Amino acid sequence: MVSWLKIAFQTIKVFVLFTGCTILFYYGIMWLNEEYQDYHRYDEPKGAAVKVSASANSNEPSNWLNRLILFYLNGE
């Protein structure tokens, strides 16, 4: 009878610990969601931003085949 009570008590302790960690994890994820919910990654940059796709040598017309090959070589 005593060993059955020890097993039941250990099971309840594990259940309470698991439930507490699950609730803590859930509220941590909810806090992160609230923190980054209004974060707009795709807004236009402010200030003296430079266009990324501008080529270094603007006198030469861009060739779509060269750009495609460069795209495949970079693996992006």
C-alpha cells in the first residue's frame, strides 16, 4: 500500500511539473508573439537607403541571362 502511494505521489509531481513547464512555455511564446506582432519587416527603409539591385556599372545595359546565371551561381 505504501509503495502504491509513493508511485501515485511521484506521478502527480511529474504531472504538475510538466503542466507548469507547458504553461510557462505557452506564455513565453505568447509574449514573443506580442513583442513582434507590430514589427513591419517589409516597410520601406528611412534615410539614405541604397537600392540593392542597382548594378555597380550602370553604363552597361543589364542582360537578363547574365543576371539569371548570377542568380543560380549564388544559390539564392
